Amino acid sequence: MDTLMLLPDDKTLTLRMFYDGHVVETYFQGGRVVLTTDGVADPGGVGAATVSASSSVMLAEATSYTLSDIHTTVEDVLATPRREQL
């Protein structure tokens, strides 16, 4: 287990979770702390992950996306537009 220490100028807590049924990756504050854990889906294919805090928090926004098949072609990968590096 790891701990995310908030900085004095942190006004919100951001996290991105990626769950594929076998592994859960959670990125806090843009990757300042990253947790990778085992994920187990129930027999119906529904998974769950829990994030806890030591004080009260309020969820302001959440978005969930369904992923399609991960298999793709080399041509599709090469044709994908690239983001500018920050």
C-alpha cells in the first residue's frame, strides 16, 4: 500500500482507474502515486474497485467507459493521431 500526500496547493484529488478484469491500475494526481493491484471480476463479468480516504470526500465527476477488443492491426496503430508531449 502507498500513501498520497497532498501538497498545499492541491485543491482537488484526481484519479484515473483502469480495470481489465485482472489488474487495476490507479493513477493519483496525474501519476504522482500509482497503485497496481489484482482485480477479480465476478462470474457475471462485473468488476469493482474501492478507494478510501482518511477524511470526507465528495465525488464531483465520474465517467465510465466500456472497452472493446484490444486486438488491432499495425496499420491502425500507425494511423492513430499522436498527442503533443507536455
